[in-house]
Amino acid sequence: MDPKTLARIGAIAFVAIAITATVIELSRKEQRPEAAPPRPPAHAGATDPLRDELFRCQSLGEGGPRDPACLRAWAESRRRFLTPGTTRPPAGSGLPGSGRETRSRGALGGE
């Protein structure tokens, strides 16, 4: 077989494989499902007042850092995050703050 003919057959095969791979890849992207709707939290029956307060503070925008309730909510959120195995505030504390957050808020007053 002539080397020119062999090179042409190889080039045609290469282009055919490249086109096939491109078509397959494009068809896979089209078959991807749309973004799944957000799933409710596992504890959907129980509402967390701290979560609601944090959403309210988020909606305040620049006013959030000046709101005392937001400062208490953020302190409680930090306490929950930094204390392993704790998701509930200490007994006798009112959400979104407790005595602990009030003391820590004094430290935040200079910020």
C-alpha cells in the first residue's frame, strides 16, 4: 500500500474518532439533570430560632453588626461551631443569646 494512502486513511480515521468523541461528550452534557431543588434540613419539623435570627441578620446587610440581637446570635453560632457535639444552647438560656454571649459581646464592643 502506498504511504500517502495510508496517511490519508489514518487522518480520516483520526478525524472520525475526534468527531465521534465530541458528539458523545456534548450529548452527555445535555443529559445532565438540572440542579436539584434544595432539600429541607434533616430536622425540618423542628425550627431553629438561631437559624431564623441569622437569616434576619443577613438580610440587614450593613446594619447587622450594629444590631445587639445579631451580635448575640453570631456569638451563639460561634459557640455551637467551636464546641464539638453541641447543637443546643445551654439550659436556661434564651435564644439567640445566653450569659456567655453577653460576656463575649463585651469583648466585641471595641470592634
